[in-house]
Amino acid sequence: MPLADPTPARVGPDDVDDVHAFLSACDLTVAGLAHPDVRLWTVRDAAGAVVGTTGYETGPDGRHALLRSVAVGPALRGSGRGAALARFAMAEAAAGGARRAWLFSRRSGPFWQGLGFVPADRAELATVLAGTTQVELFRTTGQLGREVAWSRPLVSLASVP
């Protein structure tokens, strides 16, 4: 599947429906995609279909970033494209002042460990990222207690494999 441009493009208002459909198909959280504090990027194939996404939200102090919406379509799985998208979001968050990345993942622990993430305290994540759309959704729906938290510092991105 040839990519139109392998560089992620920032999601604008016209892209939200496509991103919503893609993330739904990947069984990822779609709440808050259009919220102004959610930063998202896509990769599209030559036909214009979304084949990859990445993004993050920052907490109230700006020093903590919640990675979200990191996904690639089935044709790109195993290609390294998902890791590249995760590194892209981490670099963007670090450039914006974040010093620690966090995420929720019940199914993809080995993938995130390969990028330097370690298991983290879910309550700490919910505290430092209070007010983000994903944390508040998980808190209000009761899903927070079932989530698995992961974290890593962003200061040493050059060491990410």
C-alpha cells in the first residue's frame, strides 16, 4: 500500500470523521477527537484513506502528555510504522514542553515496552493528566479501574529504538 506522504499530517476539522472511523475500526477510544487540546496526526495512503494515526493530550501543567490514537491499519502492522508514529507524537509532545509520556494500553504492552515504556501507577496518571478528555471519559464511565497505565520520560528520545 503506497503512502501518499509518510510524514504525518495534522488533523483538521475536515479529517475528524475519517479519523473517528479509522480508530473505531482499530477498537481505540474516539472520545474528544475534535477537542482543541487533543493533537492528532494522520498518515493516508495514495487513495486518501487513513492508514495511521497518532496523537496526544497534555495535562494541566504541560509537563505530562497522554499518548493516544497511535494506530496503523492491518496492511502496515509489523512494518515499524506504528513505532514511528509513536516516536513522532513523543517528539511533538517533548517539543511542546512535556517531560513525561503516559498512555493506557491493556493489549499492547510489549509494543510500548519496546519504545521504553514501563508499567505505571494508574492513579498517578489520572492525577497528573486530570482534565484530559480520555482520563475524564474513563473516570466517568468507570473504565479507569480496568485500564493499564504505562509511562516513560521524554528527555531521552534519542535512545528510543
